[in-house]
Amino acid sequence: MSNYLEQMLNGFTHTRIDTPPIRLKHYPHLIGGESDLWDMFLLMYPNFFSSVSYDVRVGNGVPIKQEWESPIQKMARDLSQKRIDVIGEKDGVLWIIELKIDPTIRIIGQLEGYSILFLNQLGKQIKIRLTMIANKMDGDLQTVLTAKKIEWFVV
């Protein structure tokens, strides 16, 4: 396991860490064509990341009422927290990755929001990169992603 990624995700709920990334039959939290996008990325860039973690939950979710029973509190938190598709590690930098079929400009707010929640929950500043992996790209989205210094891959 990658000590760095494991250390950074200590205290976060996530589904699994793979070092190195491996192709799976089913990737946690990825739905529809998102799994296919991730599979294509791993085929095209097999050694890009040294490790990855899936379904990383950030933020507080809905307010939890103390009168709720423990299982209900946990369920409410788990279902309402924001969920990062993948966090990849490359050369000591964590990449917050969202996979999108037919991406729109909304992905920028999603990635920026996730990064704020992630760093806030982490409680310290580290180097991160925001990344979109998609099946296609239009010129306007590419212009904005480039201006915002958000990495992107079309697979």
C-alpha cells in the first residue's frame, strides 16, 4: 500500500486503496459508463498513478439529530456526504478525479467544491490536482478547464 495515500486518507471513509491501480470488474461508486471510462483510462495510462482510492467521502452531509438511533445517524451521514469518484497518487500529489459521461461546465464547481471539503476535512494543506476524465470534450469546457488549471483526459 502507498503509505502517503493511506496516511492522507486516514479519517476519511473510502471503499478501497489499490497500489498499484488494478482493473476491476466493478469499481466502487462508479455508475453507468463511468466504470468504462476508468477502465479505458487504466488501459491507456497503466502506470500513471502509483495508487488510487475509490468513493472517498467528504463533508458533513445532512445535520444529524441526536435523537436518531445510531444506525440511522450513520446511514444519513453516509448517504448525504459528497463522494469523490477516485483519488489518485502520483509523485506525492493527490489527484481528485471525477469521471463524466457527456461532461458540462458544472464539473468545475463539483471538483472545486470537493477540493475545498477534502482539504478542510484533512486539516492541512497538501498539493492536489483537480482532474476530469470524460468521453468527450467541447471547446468551451476545454477553455475553462485550462484557465482553471484543471487536468482533463478524454478516453
